[in-house]
Amino acid sequence: MAINTPFNAAATAYGNASRLINQAAKPQADLTATAPSAGGSFADILAQNVQGVVDQGKAADAMAMDMVSGKANVVDMVTALSETEMAIESMVTIRDRVISAYEEIMRMPI
């Protein structure tokens, strides 16, 4: 049974990584689905997504604390951390594009 446990953990880790890659490869069409049908502002959508990143970070921290106390699985902790890392990288990319768009608008002649 000791031989099956590492194999199962590895298979679970590969399955979780595959799920994360598939989610990252899909276009983020769900961002528009969270917007109100009355046409929510860009600031509202951005605030919701930032709050989602913060919530994911808190969940990953809680999972890490559970791991330290021996209550959590290593695979679940690594998955939570990688999901948080992907969310942060996405927010940094959005921030960079917003700044780039603002700089381009400022370069436009009046």
C-alpha cells in the first residue's frame, strides 16, 4: 500500500495541474458573466476580481497553516498556492495592460 500512495498523490497532482492548465487556456468569458446586466462599471468588475484574488490568497494561507499543523494534504496545498499564483499573475498582467492603455491615451494628440 505504501507504493500506491505516492503514485496516487502524483496522479492527483498531475490531474490538478491539468485542470489548472485547461482553465488558464480558456478565454476568461466568465468575467463578463459576473457583470450586472445593467452594464456594471469597469471599476466594479476590477474590484470584484481583486477581491477574488485576495480571497484566494487567504484560502491558500489557511491551507498552508493547516499543512503546518498536519491537517491538510500536500497536493491540496500546492494546488491552492498555484491557483493563487496564477490569479496574482493575471492581475499583474491586467494592471500592466491598463497602464499601457493609459499611457497610449496620454500620447494621443488633442
